[in-house]
Amino acid sequence: MEIIIKSKHVEGIRDLELKKALECSIERKKPGLKKVLLIPPDFTRAHSGAGKITAMYYDVLKDTCQVDIMPALGTHEPMARQECLEMFGDGIPFDRFIVHNWKTDVVKVGEVPGEFVKEVSEGLIDESVGIEINKHLLDESYDLIISIGQVVPHEVIGMANYSKNIFVGCGGSATINKSHMLGAFYGMERIMGRDYSPVRRVLDYAEENFIKHLPLIYVLTVTTAEGNKVSIHGLFIGRSRSILEEAVKLSQEKNLTFVDKPFRKVVVFLDEKEFKSTWLGNKAVYRTRMAIADGGELIVLAPGVRKFGEDNENDVLIRKYGYVGREKVLQLVKENEDLQKNLSVAAHLIHGSSDGRFSITYAVDKLSRSEVEGVNYKYMPLEEALKLYNPEKLKDGYNTLDNGEEIFYISNPALGLWADRSRF
């Protein structure tokens, strides 16, 4: 059974309609359900609408069966109690949450052949990709697994979610490393905002061949946000790839912004609750790079950024090698075993560089000048940057400052993709 709702209201799908659709999605299964696993994104996807959806499913199911919730962390930090409270509300006990560990909690379920990888990457990579997923997904005591998340432009896979929530969000180091490097080798600007990327095709292969037996359904959203008000414009529920394709079309309409001429200066704000590392904060780089002019400037206002990697090992490697550009990183991978064993870091270093096309300045107060400049970014004291570019006075889009300078301001880079038409 598939459910597709595309709202005609400016404010998006209303709560009553949303809850009715969610109830309908499990209506036939509910009498036989004893144990259900919900897989929402983590706090870094707080604007996905998935927090509300997870809370609604829990409320509908809690009185008749056991409900566990395992946020699709990928390589991110576990969610703190306060983050769970903010994202999912106070109706779900904290002991219902399971923490995914991408290094220790995974089981290999298959291998995508090197011949297939070579074909989809146009010969750039001919190595197989091992597919690992969290062991809880293979627990046969679960009668139903509901994967919840937002379809939005993404730097590794093109358009986020669907099976990415399983194979990357709940995946292991082998899958995460190889998939991220595959996307980086192929080229971010050939991927972002598009459906059939090499990484997506690898995950499609895995979905079709390795997890068809799982009692899994996908619940996909397409959202926009103004401030902290999230509007869910589309809801897509089912198992087949067709729901992803419908969601991609709507996301391309809602989350893609084309510009007629490249930006000279872009200022991006990172909410301190959501972005605590450059690993996450570099969405400011990924999502704007196709819209910034050669010789242009990107300034990232990052009050919450206090480190580079989401885990300690990744942080050490980022500090060691820095954001030095695609060609240099590829050379470093050939020469250094630590990067060969951590290809997702190598991919991140490629993604986080402008390859010398434009400058990247991080305005922070939790990292020092030497730390920021040590990874090949420019540094600006946060206090100084906030005086020049006050988020409370700026609006999304073009702004003319008091000194006459024109900038393009983005209040949350995670919600879209900005591109010069000639680059897309």
C-alpha cells in the first residue's frame, strides 16, 4: 500500500491530515503488531518533520505493542536526552531510544559487485562495496520497521533518504567509507539535487538484493522551514522506489534555488543546536558551492562549531590533513594508510574544499585561529562577524548592508541547494 500526499496549503500538511495518513499506513498491520522499530533521522535533521511523525507513530502504537526508536546516526554523535526531548517531544520515554554505533553494531548482509560499481561510476572505481546494517534491523522479533526521513539535495548521494537511511544512517564503516568516496570521486557537482547518482544506484542494488525480506516501509517527507517553523509539503509512504521518485520531484521544486548570476559573497548561519562540527557545518560549503563565483567568498557564522570530526578519530584526521582540495586529497589517499582505512574522511575533505575557487571563512568562538587556519580555512572571530552580519537583521536571500555591500544570506544550508543554472 502506498500513500502519497502533496499539500496545496502554503503551511503544508496539517497535523490532523498527517496523523490520519500515518494511521492509515499501518491500519492493516496493526492488529498483528507486537514489536515495532522506528528509524528517524537524528537532531541534525531536526527540520525534516520526522520528529513529529515519530511521536505520532509512537502514540498510535504504544498501547498495543513495544516500540523502539533507533535514530539513523550514521557517523554522528548519539542524541542527548535534551535533543530527543526537543525533536520528539516529551511523550516518548528516553529508555525507548537505541543508539546506533557504526563501528561495532553492524552485520554484513551482502556485497555490491565491483563490476556493477565500475559501470555506475563510469570506470572511476571498480571495487566492490560491502553492505553492513545495524543488527537490530535483522532482529526477527520486529514485526515492522518504519524508516522516516526527509528527501532533500545531498552532497554524497544526490537526494537524501529512502534506503540511505538504512545503509548509511544505520550502516557500518565499510558501506559509509566506500559510498562517500564513490560520490567524491564521481564529483559532487554532478550529483547534488539529482536522483540516479552512482551512490544511489549502489544502494538501489543493495535494497533490491539484500534486504527485501525485512518488514520495512519508508515514510518520506519534503519540507521547507522559515525560522523554526517547518512545513511538510509532501508525505510519501511505501516500499517501492516510486515513492522516492515522487518525493525527488517535489524536493527539486521546493528545495532547489537557481540563480541567474553567481554570488560574490555568501553568508551562512549555522544553528548552534544543530551544527557542532565542520563535519556537519560544511553543508554551508556543499550546498552553496555551485552558486558561488570564482574568486568569491563564503563566510560561515558558526556559534556552535567546536570541533572538526563527529568522532575523535575523524577529528584527528581532519586536523592532520585539512581541506586541501580534491587532487591533493586523492594523492594523500594513495600515500597514507590512515586515510585508506577512513575513506569517508577523505571524501569529507574533498567535499569541504572549494578547490581554490572561492575563499571559506569560519567565524567561531569555540575553535582558535590556529585550529581553523590549520585545516586550510580562514578565521574570523565570531563576535566581529556577528557585528558585520547580524542574523537578526538579515533575511534569506539578497541583503544590502549599511556599508553598501551586497551579500546573499542563508539561515539554514541543510534545507536546500543553491546553484548557478550553468553549473546544474
